[in-house]
Amino acid sequence: MGTARIRTRFSPSPTGDLHAGGLRTALFNYLFARAHNGTFILRIEDTDTTRSTIEYEERITEDLIKLGLVPDEGPAFSGRYGPYRQSERTELYTAHALELIEKGLAYRCYCTAQRLEEIKSADIKAGRPPRYDGRCDALDESSTLIKESTEDGPPVIRFRVPKKSIRFHDSVHGEMSFESSAFGDFVIIGSDGIASYNFAVTIDDALMEITHVMRGDDHLPNTPRQLLIYEALGFKPPEFSHLPLVLAPDKNPLSKRHSHLSVRALRENGYLNSAILNTTARLGWSPKTDNSAPLMDLEEMAKKFDAKRLSKSPSLFDPAHLGAFNRLAITALEPAEILKMVTIEEDSVTACSTTEAIEAVKQNCSTLQEVVELATPLTTASVVQTEETTEILSSESAKGVIRSLLDTVGRSSEPIIGASRYKEIIEVIKRDAGAKGRKLFMPIRCALTGRTDGIELEKIVQLLGKETIIKRLNKVL
């Protein structure tokens, strides 16, 4: 693109929350722009008037800002290329469509919806890809067909497609070639006056001087049509990078119906921005390995981002990878920082404070909810037994372990049970209760925390202290 300043864009439809696939597109455009000291634009494609809402636009914008992907231009930001909502650019689209008609490169089509459906059905029945037959291409304004068709509503405007091969270079897939005969003359302005996706996007990218378009490869079939429009209007096309789709865990393309994988849902379920970004960054991009930490911030991502390292294969959004990154992100935080994000009940009668509990459990947690779940039994005066733990504690073997533990702890002189004392206590219980392994440790864990999982039992005993342990054991018995 010569010496022109690099300009990328993220252009979501505000018909649902931002999901991981859309975030990947936004993130890569942001990183590419930052890597080249360029400009990142947010453009809202809201021509679907029945589904688009300002609420979703605001939610998408808020999600981007919270993640640190702050646009340089957009509906809520400054910029001299606006308006940045397609619904506010209708006059621009109409003017360029009329220009194409004047040049003889587009025409009005008066075919009824019934006729178009008949053409489509005939093509499908014959095993051909559906395409318009071009009947209105040669009509003049005095045609009786026009008079017959106007009762069906205003005409659409179709782009007159030249018969040619359309070739372009895609930075991900390499050299691409399409035949225009595969799709025929297509609509650029509907009978309702609303521009088609391909026409609006082309006009917007050209007038906003977008230099690089990075988007999902489900848009590959759209690119030939857009290139024809660029050529017809004398615009220079951008460079294209079509990213293979992101697959959900069910192996289907990630979409807005996977609402549990929206950025908002992930954050509400205890995943940190750092983990969400690092997981998303690796959906089709493999940064060069070095000695840096596995968690990258946006600045480091931008320094390393190289479009040449984008994959040609689909990527799977793996919750296990997200959990691993989130565990790293949580572990890196100080307890005080985590306390700003969660609420943990704390009783003054316990020996363990919330900060001590968080420090003890955070390395075992993949989400913030798990931090709360594992820390709460350490900071509250008593715990609630579940049906599962109650059943475990009801056996005679478990009761024998609890009695032995109560007796042994009761003889301890120190309020806090240290590591050496803990080992002595366990050896006494093994001898007196005749239990070992799971039959020894599980009843103790259940009695002290009301859970069957959690941090090391030795840590739990040390953090709770003698007084709290005795109270909990007595309650169980």
C-alpha cells in the first residue's frame, strides 16, 4: 500500500454480544494497526434494521474498551471519516449507485419476488448455482414490463457484472481466482433503499481509506464482488487477509448462538481479560517462542504480531486453554487485587483472613468463582455439608477418623498447627483409626471444608487453626 498510513477496521453487526470469533477479528486488526503505528477503526454495520440494536452496539463497544482494544475512530470516538454507522450513510451508497447507473455499470431491476423465486428454483432444479438471468439489463424506461412490475414495489439496483476472471492475493491463502459467471448481476441497493452488504462495505472501506481488511474466510466469496465494485468506481482495493473460522467446542463454527462463549459471559464466569485475550490471540496465530512469560499484554502482542504467521487452518476454541491461561492470570495477581473483583465472606473468629485464604488457593483456581468457592470455607466460622460430604462422613470409618483427629488436635498446645505437628497428627490417626489413603484424608477434608476437593489438606489445617478445627469436628460428630 505504499507509504499510506495503515488503517484497519472491525465492523460488527450489533445483533448480539461479541463472541470469541468476533473478538479474534477485532484483536488481529488492532494488533496489526498497532504493530505498524496505524489506525484502528470501529464501524457498525447496522443495515439489518430488524435485528440491530443500539444496546448491542454499546455492549460491543464496552467489551472492546474493557479489553483494552480502544478504537481510534468510531461512533463513540473522534474521526473525520464518519459517520461510522452504516444506517447513517444511506445517501452515500445511493449516490454511488446512481453514479454506476450513469456509467452504464448498473441498472434498475423490476423483477417481482415471485419471478426471482422461479428463476432460483429452476437453477437449483437444473443443478446450477442460482443467479439472476439479466432480463432487466436491456430494458428501457418505456418497457411494458416496467409498468407491470412497479405495482410490486420500487425497483432494486443491480450491478452489471462483466464476464471475467477475478484474481487477488490473500495474505493468508495466497493467490485466489474466481469467475464472475458464478454469481451474475447482483443487487447493490434493495427495493427498500438499503444498500447490500457487499456494496456498503466496499464504499465504506474505500471512503474510510482502509488499507488492510482482516476478516473471517466466510467472506471469501464476497471479495470478488467487492473487487468489481472497487474497479467500477475507480477505488484502490485494500490488502486482504481472510482468517480461517474459529470453531466452538462442538466443532461447529463459532457464532452468536454460542452465547456462553461471548466475551461478556466469559467475564461474568470469572475469566480475566488477560486470559481471554491470550486465548483469543492464539486462535490462528502462533507468536514466535522466546523466553518471555506465557501471558502477553497487548503491547507485547503488538510487537510480536506478524501476519505471515497466521494459520490457514480453522482454530478450535478450547475451554481448557482458556482455563490454563486464567489460572496463570489469577496466580499473578496479589490477593488485594483479586478482592476488588470478588466478595468473600469473612468471620473474625477464624484464624484465616481473606487475603491469606486467597493466597493459599489462587494457584488451584481456573476462575474467580473457584477462588471464592475454595477460599470461603477457610474464612467463615462454619461450613455447610452437602449431600455428598454428609454421606462420606456418615460411615463408621469416617467417624473414627474424625474422633481421632479431634482428640489429637485437642491435645495440641499451639493455636496454629505447623507442618511438623500436622505430620505427627496424621500418623496418630493412621494408628488409632486404622485408616489410610482416601479413607483417611477425605473425611478430614469434608469435615473441615464441606468439599471433596480443594487445596492441600496440610495447608487447610494450618490456616484454620486449632480452635476452628475443633468447632467443625464437634459439629460433624
